[in-house]
Amino acid sequence: MHTLLLSDLHLPPEPSPLRDAFRKFLEGPAREAAAVYILGDLFEYWMGDDVGLRDHGAEAKALRTLADQDVKVYYMHGNRDFMLGELYATAAGFTLLEDPLKLDLHGVPTLLSHGDQFCTDDVAYQRWRRVSRIKLGQSIWRILPESLRASMTAGIRSRSTKHKEWNPADIMDVNEVAVQDAFRAHGVTRIIQGHTHRPKDHSYDVDGRQCTRIVLADWQPGRCEVLRVDEAGAKRIPIAD
């Protein structure tokens, strides 16, 4: 059996070809896997599980159907959907994971991560990341009226867009020292991540060990892709949209 990994679909709340492609993936190739790992940013934004169950109920239902067919489904928060909680996870039938997660993936010690924690050159974002993960703040957010959360979410998304426009693109990519530190700290030879929207396989020599960092593809019309991992290795698989 094999494992499938994906990230950064950024599914909107309104109907879209990407939502259709994800549903077809869950109803087709995903059913042949032993496990599916979603490494964050499945959704474009997340205002709370109450809104998510309404706007993305179809995805929850399709994920639950997959899980009910004995395919293990795991979910790791991204920078867009870090507020996704147990209510949605229970409805969707998946297990929430800590970031990063070390595991033996078909015989290879592997670290899974959304990947944003490696982008240490983006100091402003890392500051926001720390603040936004404070549990008390998240609890307060969840009880705010939906209209207020919607307004605040729009403001956050606007500032994020401006931040990307005003800063060099390389700042928002990973810091290579941070990546090599992760290889050392976790004792792995493979890292699989998303976030940067720069799908590529990177090779490293870390203290004499040959290591690989695999960046998952973000989904776009005409390019929907998952990573298939088994004992033979890792291979990118296109998904029809």
C-alpha cells in the first residue's frame, strides 16, 4: 500500500474547478491509498468550524466517506487554516497533527511540515505566526460574531497580499540553514512540506548524510498534483481537474 500527500489547494467557499478536482480525488485515487496526509492550506481561509461546516460541508462529507472506507486521513494546519478545529475534524473523520511530525514513511525517516516555520527570513510573518497560535486568542476569536470575524479576515488577507507585494519573493521561501537544522534536530533524511508554492525536489549533504526536501505543489487549474510515497520512493502524480 502507498501513502498520498498534498497541500495548498486553497479551496474557496464558492463553487470552483479545484473543489471539483478535490472531490474527484477523494472519490478516486485516494481510495486506493493506505493513508492521505493533507499538509495544510486545504482551504483559502478559515473563520471557524461553524462557518467551515456550512461553506465546506461537501468536503467534510467526502473526507468522512473516505475515512469510513478504512483510509486513514491526517490533517496538518497551514497558515491559512490554522483555526480549523476538532469540530470540523470530527465531521471530516480526520486526525489533526502537530507541525512538524516525524515518522517512518515506508522505511525512510521523514519529517512532515506545512513548511512556513522554515521561512525564517520573513521576520514579520514569523511574529504573526507566533501570535496567531496563542490558544487564548483563538478561543476569543471563536466566540466573536461571524460578521466581525469576516471583516477581520478580509483585513488580514489584504495585509497578507500587500506583504507579498512589498517584499522580495526569496524572503518568503525557506531559509536553508533552518532546513538543515531541521534535518539534524529530527534525525531524518527526508522532509516533505508545502507552503512555498515552489514544487521541487532539493538535495542536501547534511553531515555526510544524503537528504531530500520535497516541496509539494500548490493546486492550480491545469496543475493538480499529489505525492505518492511507497517502498520504491516518492513520485509526483497528476490529478485530473
